[in-house]
Amino acid sequence: TIDGRENGVPAGTPYSLTFQNISDATTAGTSTIRLINGATDNTIRYTRIEGSNRSTTSGVVFLSTSTSPSGNNNNIIANNRITNASGNRPYNAIYSAGTTSSPNEDNTVRGNEIFDFLHPSVSSQGIMLAGNTSDWTIQGNHFYETTNFSPSTASTYSIIYLNNTNNNGSAIRGNYIGGDAIQA
């Protein structure tokens, strides 16, 4: 468990721990936090996660492939602030793509603030569940932009995108989309 609160209790600002990767590399796998090869039962909460990856197959938080018998399963990403690093906007804030024999299953993304994540010149997503990803819970997250967002090209923007014909059993509920701050 990674818990960004001081002493694990909500005193002062709960986001006293920041993970930042300012690389804007287009290399697949570039991320700030990457769960790979059977990463299971991990919890990341109350942190600030910043990234600038520019790969369509990666994310600021990236649940990757696995060579182990199981995928990256039963992980919880909760109550974090996920955004760009140094103003360089990523292509995906959260991205999952498992392996055919070891899909990424039963992960939870809950209560996060995901903001300033859309890229003005390319299609981008807040949460992208790609191949071999199923049974996720995406609940109570807040997606917003703190400044005016003006696309510079004709691109597709998705807040939550399930780009996977094998995605079974995922629950998406109670998320807030829009505005310039967290929905109160």
C-alpha cells in the first residue's frame, strides 16, 4: 500500500506524496506508475500522480502486460489527484492493456480527481481500458479541466473508454464529468 497521507491519517493536505515523471517520451511503457507482471492486491491512495507520456498505449498510471500466470489484478487506485506534469499533457491518464492468457481483472479506480489530462492535438482519454481488461469498477471519480481547453486538431476525446470487446462485468457509476474543479 502506498498512502500519501502523513501517518496515514487525514491531517492537513492529504496529498503530501507526489509521484512525477516529466518525460514526454512516445515510447510504449513510459508512465509514472506502472503495474506489470502479475502485480496484485496493490493500493495507491491519497497521492498526487503527474505524468506526460505521449504513447497511445501507455498512461500516467499504467496496468501493463504480464508474463506470470495472472494479470495485474485486484489493485485499487483511490482518492488520488492524477494530472499532467509540468503542463505537458499525457495521451492517457489511466491505461490498462493485459495479456490474452493473463488479463487485468477486478481492479478499482475510485474517488480520484483526474484533471487537465486531455491533449489538445491528439485523441486522449481519462481512463482507457484496452485489450484483455475486464471486471473493473470505476466509481465516484471527478474528471475536469482547470483552464479553458481548446483542441488544436480534430481529435476524439473520451473520459472513460472501454476499447475491448472482451471487457465483461465492468461497473461504471457515479462519476462526475466536467467543470473546472471537483464536484462537491
